[in-house]
Amino acid sequence: MVTRTGSARFPSTDYKTTNHIIAYLDILGATNKICNDDDFSFLNHLNMFMEDAIEESGGGIFPHKEKIFIKIFSDNILLAIELKENDELREDKIAALFNTVANIYNEILRYGYLMRGAIVEGEFFHNDKIVYGKALVEAVHLEEKVANVPRILVKTKVNETYSRYYLMQDKDDELFLNIFHLCNAFDDVAFKINLLEMLKKHKNDEKIKIKILWMTKYFNSWFTKYEYRLLNQQKITDEEVAEALK
């Protein structure tokens, strides 16, 4: 118990935020899964998604002292890496975060889930108890109010090479992370099947249907690129969409 005197009690800490790149992600439709997770299968799948995604990201890009901070709370995932002033590893750190987020998204899409979120750069602090900062507030706002569809908005400066490799521009001029650039061979087949199954399942829910249809257009815009694959290009056709919505 804290004993207070007539004078106000002051904190013993002197915490400060520092510059980070952070990603705030929301697994769409997970609330219902959590509320009905009687056998804890979703909890354990969520843990598996994260472990597999981090392993696939090749987390050895940094010395051991350089770690990606990861916090999962309910159906939200938070990742952060400190970016120091004039950081010589800036681009490598940004690439590591992009890779990890893309792998998380690809991993959960293999199991039939979608995500929405934002990657931003700004002031942030974390310890074992607290996650705090303007960057987190901005990322949450972007995820909830701007992303709208299952995309990961990107609001940080990257060099031209990384911009071409990692980012795509949507019709509203927002930049989002191109998760498909980092998927495994034959994932496109599984993704197509899963997206059509989602459409069948949610065909009567207009809000969810709009999100899935955006994802099918993004899928087609990437996997039908000539340079991506010459043979057996995967495409979700209008006929397949119409059949799923019957």
C-alpha cells in the first residue's frame, strides 16, 4: 500500500519516448472467434501464426541486442523497432518489419483470415507494462478510420528501391504493404480458394463482402502480372465471384 502525505506523490521513473517504426495490426473477424473459443484452438492457432511468421522472416537480420518488440492483445498485434538518429541500419530495420508483417499476414491468410492495419514512424515507448506514444495513437487511428479494407497502410519514408519492392498504391492514393510479394510458392492457389470460401460464407454481410472483394481485386492485380508468372497465372474470375455470391 502506498502511503501519501499532504504533498502530491511524484513518479520515481523518468521514461521518455524515442523514435520507432511500429506496426499495429487487427485480425478481422477474430472477436467472434475469441468469444467462442471454448477449446482454445484459436488461441493456439494465433500463437502458431506468430511463431511461424517470425521464423519465416529470418529474424537474424540484427545482432541479438536489436529485437523486434511484439505484443499481442486479443486480436491486435503490435510490432516495433527503434530507429535511432542517423541510424545506419534504418533501411534494414524497416525491411525487417515489413517482412515480418507480410509474413504474419500471409500466414493467417493461409488459414482464411484477413488483417487491417498501419505502419508508422514516430515517438513510442514500451516496457513490460506499458505501450505508449504518438506513433501508436496514429497507427490505431489509421487502422480504425482510414485503412477501411484489409490492407496495411504505410506512413514512413523508405528509399526508392524499397518503395518499389514493398509498396503498392491504392485508388485513394494511399500506400499499402504488398504482402503477396513475399508469399511462398503455390500460396496463390490457397489464397484464391480461401477468398472464394470467405465470399460464400459472408455473401449476405455487405460490410464483410466489400472487404473480401477488395482483396480479390488486389489478388488479381498482383498474381496476373506478366513478370510474376508466365504459366498458370492464378486469377479470381468474375464468374467465380458470381458463383460464390449465389
